[in-house]
Amino acid sequence: MITTVIYSESGGTYKTTMTANLAVALERMGQNTLVIDLDPQEGNLTSLFDAGEHRSEPDADNLVKHILDMPDGDFDDLIETTAEGVDIVPSHDMLGDFTSNLEQKISYETGMQNMSRDDYPRFELLHELLWEKQELHQEYDAILIDPNARAEDLLYNAIFALRTLVAPVKPAGKGNLSLEGLEELVGNMETQLDIEIGLSCVVPSGVGQTNAHRQYQQQFEDTEAFATPVAIGNRESLMDAMWEARGSAFKVVEERWKTFERDGEMVSEPGQRRVRDREIETLERLYELARFVAVDTFDTDVNPVLELDILESENRVIDLREEEETEATA
């Protein structure tokens, strides 16, 4: 089973959009895919997929209540199916108070059981919910988590539950992960959680044409510490359009979503975008990333061919088998 947390400790790495694109790519490869949104902030995966109608209602049942074993309904009722076929457990405002609610639970249960707080399995609750209580491995082929960025209880629960990371990184800039910093981060998490964590790959994102960007990208690609199967170019227009289309970059291109000015106002509509080769190439890189995670990390058979059904335009085909043949010949 494919279980991956898409995580970066720095901002601006397209973490949320990468989660959406990876999930949709896996779904199109034939993998029944669920994404779990653990980010309580606005502009999260739930917003991107136009889900979570009740995420601001304090009395609504939500994932936090199920993690803390005080649900108000069935877990299956939390799951919504997006327009692109990916299932999602949406975010809820209660995620922002997860640690304080967890502390109350720990205080009560350790007091009742005469247990030391240090012995309480605070990072194992999501693992227990997903695999022991709900047995989601019986229903899904892939589960991805888009976590909150801060190193706190929610993030550690996500990593303890799924055990594998995909790390989007910016190729340059202050505060971004260095190669040494990334290894240190994974090592610290392993020590904190007392588990082994697999790093599937690192994905340089927003890569431009400057010498500095090329230098950083080459540094990532040359290291033997972790895999860098693809680099995602600076496609800000494409990624921004995902928020207007309420879906993946695949949807943006196929439905040709574009933001433009009309009568002095900015509007977003389908059917307006030019189909550019560089954006098709970006979709191919995203599809290749999904195949790497599925095949190279989890040894899963997936469909390497994707036909893009582009609105009012000639369909395009992404065939990753052609790259395999070229590499074999070379």
C-alpha cells in the first residue's frame, strides 16, 4: 500500500498543490486514493478540492473527534469524493486546537489509569484510527496526508501513521532545506517517534532558469543520500489556476482554466487557456513522480499511460514507457 506524507518545513514549496497532483495522478494510474488534510489554515487541500462544507462548524463531526476517540458519527461519513475521483477527509477548524484537546485527554486518561504522562502513546492515535479501527488498508490502495507545517503532535501523528515522506523543496532561498538539514530532520523524527522513516524522494519545485536555481537543482540531483526523480519547473500560472479550477493541474489543462481581466475585473473561466507544451511537460513530470513513488518506493504496478482529454483541443498522451525505452537504449 502507498502511504506518504508530503512534508516540507519551509513555505512556498507547493506542498499542498503537489499533494493534490500526486493524489490525482495515482487515482488516474488505477490506485483508489484517499487524502487526509491536517492543515487547519485557509488555502489548504480541502479548499483546493472544494470540500469540507462544515469545516467551520464547531459542532460538526470531524477527524479530530475520531482521533481523540470521541466521534459524533461514523468515520465513513467524514469522507467526501472530489470531482476528480480522489476521496478526502477534509480539514476542520478543530485541528488548530488539537494539542490542547489532546492534553486534556492525556490528563484524564493517565489520571484514571495511574499512568505516567511520558508513557502515553500521544503520537500513535492516528495510526490506531486508520489501521486498527477503520482498517483503511482494506479499502484504499494509496493514502496521502497533507500535514500542518509545524513540528507538533498532528505532524508526528501523521508521520507515525504513514512512515514515508515525499519532500518538496525550493532550489534556493533563505530558510529552505539543505541536504544536510533534510537528513537531520528525518533523523530527529526517527528518534522522537522511535520508528524508521522512509524518505521516498526530494522534489525541487519552482525551479527557474537562473544560475543559482540550476546549481541547487544539480546539488539535489547529484547526492546519493536520497532520490530526486523529477524537478518541477516554475509554473506559477498553472499552479495558481488550480485554486480557481478547484482541482489538480491535470484538470486545469484539460478544462483549460485561465485567470484574465474582463471589463476591469479579474475572472477565471474554463475553455480560455492555451495548451502549452511546457505545461504538458509539467504534467508528465508530475505523472512520473507518482509512478516513482508507486513503483520505486512501494513496488506497486500502475498504469504508465495517461490520455489527457483536453477541452476543444486535440488529446495528448503521456506515455512513460517511451522514457523507459529511451533510457534502455542510451
